[in-house]
Amino acid sequence: MKNILVLGAGGQIGSELVPYLRDIYGNDHVIATDISTEKRESIAGNGPFEALNALDGEAFNAIVKKYKIDTIFNLVALLSATGEKSPRLAWDVNIGALTNSLYIGKENGCAVFTPSSIGAFGKDTPKDKTPQDTLQRSNTTIYGVCKVTGELLSDYYFHRFGVDTRSVRFPGLISHVTLPGGGTTDYAVEIFYAATRDGAFTCNIQAGTYMDMMYMPDALDAVVRLMEADPTRLKHRNSFNIAAMSFDPEEIAAAIRRHLPSFRLSYDIDPVKQAIADSWPNSMDDTCAREEWGWAPKYDLPAMTREMLEKVGEKFTRSGKPLPL
């Protein structure tokens, strides 16, 4: 990768991926784009920023040519719970940005990364250690439908046109930098803020609901490691299972209590999010990613919990708000 374009740079992944890539490849070689010009200052940092609606193919293509882009990171998406509020919009945004990325990538000789998700699996998929290659009938969310479509379309552009498409199936992502934006796994981020601020959290996912999760530093490492991998080693492309930890609300609460013994957990179940969670795997088998491009997460639940509480606590300390005893 030499000149990289990041679409949706103001989102949960993009806001951390842009500075991560700039540390590796240099500020001027990573161009951040987002539909919101209000995010220009927070996104741009020390590198170039372009306001872009990724559904505008002409403007998109012009930016690729202007900066001689060779790698496109398409992070544009409406997430699972948000997408259910407006399925038509979710399809138009998710698939529209992907289609433009693939076509423009083909025309300009760019590699294309578009993240998939555990949402690409459905209720008939094996729940435990979900295989790399298995039944994918994700018909419970438009988000999942888009992810399955994206995997197939990306594979088509690779086999039909030779576009270097690559992808991972992200689990729930946990970060102290950017708040989540409407995903089913959001509780696993919100719980740290509530624990630090209030000493208590009301969870909208019921006890016993296991989902794969990952700390953001591991997710960023996975993206770069995959995009820099020797293509001759890749038997799969779109999309690799990657996993780091799987837990239910009670287990993450127990991990928090090791640092905040008085932390209290209660429940108020969101039926929409619960139905989505029930259709997803409990855990994924990521053997192929480990064998084909050396995937190896660094964080487990105890390590992530310790760092999340420390970083979120620093945020509240800087803001002058009192921390719970």
C-alpha cells in the first residue's frame, strides 16, 4: 500500500484506522474522506481530508485519480440495529458505497478492503466455532443481507476482473476512542462508560448471550496485516473469520468487578437487538486467517477490561466529572 483512501473516516473504525495507517505509511499517503464536513478537523489531523459522499461515483473517482490511490478502505455502513429502522436506506448506503468502490477500484487498479461481520451469518449457521466456509442465510437484518451480498460481490470482482479484494468478518468492536453507532454489540462498549461514571449499567442484551468481540487495537492490526499479506497465500479473500474473545454480559461484568467490586449489572432487554444477537454465532473459528496470513490477537477479556477502564477513567478525569467509588 502506498496511497490509501479511507471512506467513512469519521466512523467507529475509520476514526482510529486513519491515524494508525498514517503512523505506518505517512500522513500524506492516507487520504481521509467522510460525508460530514463537520468532522473535518477531528478526522484530518495532520493529513489530507476530502468531503465525499461515497455514493457520488464521479466525485469518488476524481479523488482516486487526484491522489493516485492504490488501496481503498470502504468503511461506509449503517450498522445492524440502525439499519432495521430504515432498511431501504441501509441497502442504498451499504451496497451503493461498495459497488462504487469495486467499480472504481477496477478502473484504477486499486485494491479494495470492505469489512464484513458476524452479521453475515444467520440463525441456521453453526453457533459454536462457526466455520470459515458454512451456510450463510443472514435474513434477519438488512445489515447481514448487505454483508453477505458484499462478500459475494467482492469475490466476483476478484474472479471476474482481478480486483485485489480482501475482507475480514469483524466481531463486535470495543474501543475507548469513539463511541459506537447503532450496533447490536454496543453494550460491550457502553458498559465501561457506565461502570466508570455510575458504577452500574442496564444491559439491553440478556444474560447468557454470547457473541464474539475484539478490542480495537487488534482489529486495526488485522486490517493492515491482511492487506499486506502475500496474495499467493490467500485461499480465501471475502471474507476471513477473525476472533479474539467471546463472552456474555455476566462475564464482562465479572471482569469489571475485579477492578470495581461494587459494579452493578441489571437488564432491560431490547427485543430487536436480542433477536439479532440470537441469530449470530457464539464464537467463530478463525483457523484460516491464522494459517493464511498470520492472524494473532493480542488482547483477551482481562487485558482489554483493564485497559478500557483505565482509558475511560482518564477521559472522565480530564472532563472533571466525578468517578464512582
